[in-house]
Amino acid sequence: MITIINYGLGNIKAFGNVYKRLNMPFSIAENAIDLENASKLLLPGVGAFDHAMTLLNQSGMREILDELVLERNVHVMGICVGMQILAPSSEEGKMPGLGWIDGEVKRFDTSKLTSKPHLPHMGWNNIDPIGNNNLFNNLDKESRFYFLHSYYFECHNKDDVIAVTDYGGEFASAVNVGNIYGVQFHPEKSHQWGIQLLKNFGEL
């Protein structure tokens, strides 16, 4: 069962619509009990790092999420800010993140950006997968995804980066450590390419 974590942030309905279209079973979790039968977890997010962590910590789901991901090895994919809170910390805020992937969330250096407005990085961009991760099955170099962010995830271990995107230099647009995945872009807003990626995640 693909379980979409609803802690008050993210396009919950849009993800549900994609999985309905794909005829893949899903549920929406709003409390710890809703997570019990999850075999895959989607962790969406929009907005600021500290706000996301505050809402997640207040949701009553934090403890069971740590258990599912770190002890039961349930697959999880963080999306946008949901990816950023996988890190231990962010330059955007003061609160600790989940700490599931080692790294730091940093603000783009605007001195390296030529297009205006410099931030946020908003709109369509390509991703360049590294290696042969199954998350990108049936996606080619023409695949494009929708981004909206001013901060990026800098992994301390470069092997954790599974795709990069160029915006004033390359940054990690997708990460993976074991059962833990993160994508900086919004697959639910990325037409057929995002649908394929969400299908791939459901089939991992």
C-alpha cells in the first residue's frame, strides 16, 4: 500500500489522483494508526524547512515514521521540502531535520545565477540521472520536471546523489540511501514524466 503522509503540507490530492489514474492502491495517513499497513511512504512538502518539521513533529506520526523507515526499511520518498527535511539541518531554519540522509540543505548562491529573478528556481528543467537507479525506469534525457525552490540538498556522501540538475551549477535533484529516496522537483506537477516516476516508486 502506497501511503501519502498528510501532515498539513503538499499536494495530497494531486498524488492521489496520479495513483488513481495508475490503478495503484494508495491511502492517506493523517495519524500514526493510518501508517500501520504502509509498504511505501510518500512524504510531500512545500514551504519552509522549520514549518515542515514543526507540523510533522506535531502530527503524532514522527515516531512511527522513524520506526518504519529506519527499522522496518519501508521505502519512502520525500518530495521538494519533503526531500529537504530528510537532512539533519538546513540553512533556512534552526530546527533539526529527520536526519535520514547525511547532508545539509543550503541556499543557492545568487552570484552564480544569470537568469532573473534568481530565486526561487521555478519552472521546468531536465534531470541527469547518475547510474541506473530503478526510480528512473522508462525515463529518457528528454524528461522534464517542475521545480520550485530556493534551497538544495548537499549530500555529504556524493554516492547518495542519483540525479543532478543545472541551475548556476549542478545540484542534487534526487538522492537515495537504501530504502530512502528524495526528489527536489514536483512529480505530481510534471505531466507524463512525473506520473512515470511515481509509478516507478510504487513498483520498487
